[in-house]
Amino acid sequence: MKIKSYKKLKNNQYKISFKDSPIDLIVYDEIILKYNLLLKKEISNQEWENIRKENKFFACYYKAISYLSYKSRSKKEITEYLKRQKFANEDIEQVVILLEEKKIINNHAFLEMFVNDQIHLTLYGPKKIKKKLIDLGFSEEEIQQSLVSISEDIWTEKLEHIIMKKVKSNKKDGAGKIKEKIVYSCTNEGFSKEKVLEILEKIELPKNNESLLKEVEKLKKKLSLKYSGSVLHYQIKGRLLNKGFSSEDIENALEEV
């Protein structure tokens, strides 16, 4: 096949046009150098096939490089991404090996960085971080080796900060409901229920009496259309107990209103 012209493109690519074919060939710099294409006036059919095959490998390689340019990825993330891009398994395997050899993919370094970021930049506890690492392709042993190096004080300090922030931000619920919401939220984020309760035992939860009085007034206005006397009293109290307010605080509020 006689070469008609070369044109330098973006992204490390050249376009080769041929005199006897309407099909242009887009190849990467590495292919140009390997086959000395800039010095040739024609290529054989065998070279054409070899170039097409090897070019697919470099297409896969540069797609991986582009994907990694946004942030660090685990080996599993890269592999699954390239599969979604419909690259051949053989090319994907070779690309991953090359990326590891060049230290562009480093699962151990990624693991340590990921754990550090999750501890300091998210609300996640150890259980949720572990689940995320499993999803990223790490083994139980690798995860355990990483998490075991994190002192219990770091987890406790993080959880205390999260709980105090949640306590301060809740201005409407009773202490019981605040506690219930915090336990649900923190265990859902990967902290143990025992640890959450241990910290809550040391904290005096707000009664939110101002919110309680507003709730009593609102419920009295609404329910007095249907109930009266002691029945109204118990209807209001029952609803407020469900909101986590204590029986004593409810009685005081009812008396005040």
C-alpha cells in the first residue's frame, strides 16, 4: 500500500492516507516510531495488519491514561472501565501490566491514600470503608492490614465529631428521637452501634423545649377539633412521645400551654 501523506493529529496520533485506498489509518506515535513510517513510501499488507493490531493496544493504553488523569484508580476500576469501552481482554491485560510496571497503577499506594481520604474527608466508618475497598477489588487481607494500622482514638475522635455536629443541628426533636436518628445514621455510615451508644451516653442531649412548646400548640389547635379533655391530652402526649420527647417534658409543656 503506497503512502500518500501523513498528518499530525492531537493526542499522540498521526493520520496516514494511501494512494490506492480511500481508508485512512490513524496510528499512535509509538507505531510511527516502531515501523519508521515517516521514512517509508509504502507498507505491506502484513505490516498493515500488524499496525492495526498494535494500534488497538495503544488505543486501550491511552484511554486508560486519560481515565487516570482525573484521579487515582484501583486496578479493578481500570480493568472494568476498559472492558466497558469494549477493548479486547488481551489488550486490557497487557495495558494493566504496563501501567503497573510504570507505577502508574499502584494498588498498595492507592489503598493507603484511599483509606486516609475516607477517614479525613468523609463521614464513613470502618465498616463502610471496608465495603468500598472490597468493591474496588481489594482482598480482606489487604484491607485488614491497612485498617489495623489506624488507632482506635482516630475512629473515636471522628465519631465524636460527627455525633456532636448532628446533635447541634437538630433543633426540633426530643432527646429520644435525636438519639434514635444518630444511631441509625452513624451505623448506616459504617460505625458500630455499640461505639455510637457509648459516645451518646457521655453526651447530654438537648431537650429542645422551644420546639416542644410549638409542637404542643400546633397539635392542640389541630386535635381540639376532634378531641377534648383527657382524650385530647393523651392524643397530644402520644404524638410527642413518638417525636422523642420525655414524658416529664411533655407534661410540663402541656401545663405551660
